[in-house]
Amino acid sequence: MPATSSNKPYRVGRSKTGLGLFATKPIKKGTRIVRYFGPILDSRIPAHDDIENKYLFELNGRWTIDGSVRKNLARYINHSCRPNAESDVRPRERKVFIRAIKNIEPGDEINYDYGTDYFKAYLKPIGCKCDSCEKKRKKLRAEARAERAKVKARDERKAKKTGAKSPKNKAAKKKKLSGHAVGKKNGARA
């Protein structure tokens, strides 16, 4: 794992989605956190256009940063649908900075929205694992469980109201009726 100096306000650490970048000191809103860097690729060069990895950061239609170099700690910043940072893209300078859009406390994971193209290509097929999406899925599962319980209770009330019993009780009732119909009259045997 890449070493970080103690004067940096972040560290690489284990996250739910693999490795992530975590704040080690308070980071104020609007502060530049880290620069996303690497070799600059030109899409007009076929060899550069064929490179495929998850760390490509598109500056514009022509220029892309290959952030897969090990010293680029910004590559560890994960996606979030409700991020605490954003990318500050400067295509003319061919630079990208990650900037805080909220106050970030020590221990918080630094994250930003990767954009719709990356989301559709890489995240949507496996499902987004950011905190806000996890909470949303958890809430939907709880609502679905509550709805199933509500439907079950309504069906039981409806069955009770119409006098319908469960299959066990119906079979027991038929047996009783069959026993009474076999020649028993007022408790006497035939």
C-alpha cells in the first residue's frame, strides 16, 4: 500500500467497496484535498484510445488522465451518490483536483460522484454500494416486508370473516361430520 506522509489530511484504508481514501484531519468545505494525476492520453492516438482500466479520468473529448500510477492516491476515492467532495476539472491545464463540498470529519471516507457514463458502465450492473444507496435498499426491503405482513394479516382477517378455515381444520371438521352421520342419534349407537 502506498505510504502517505503525516502532513496529508487523508490516508488509504479498507472500505466496504475495497480500498478507499479516508480523512485523518478535519477538512473544511471548499478545500482542495488531492490532485488526480497520471500520464495524459490523447484519444487521437489509437494506442492511447485502446487503453482500458478503471482509473481513466476524461478531461474532455480528446484528453484523458490515466490515473493508474501508484503515486496517484486520488484513484482510491470511491463513488457516492451523495458525495462529500467533487472533481474540479481544468481541461486547459490538463489537471483535476478533488475538492471538499462538505466539511469532512476525521475517519470519514472521501468520495465523489463518478458521473452517469461511469455509473452505467461499471456500477449499475453490480449495484451501487455507496452509503446512500445501501440505506435506500435497506429502506425498500423493510417497506416490502411490512407490505407482505400487511397483506398476510388482511388475508387472515378476510378468511376469518368469511368462516373459511385452514386446510387442517377443514379436514378435522369433515371427519367429525362423517362420524355423526354414521348412525349416531342422540348419543345412542345403532
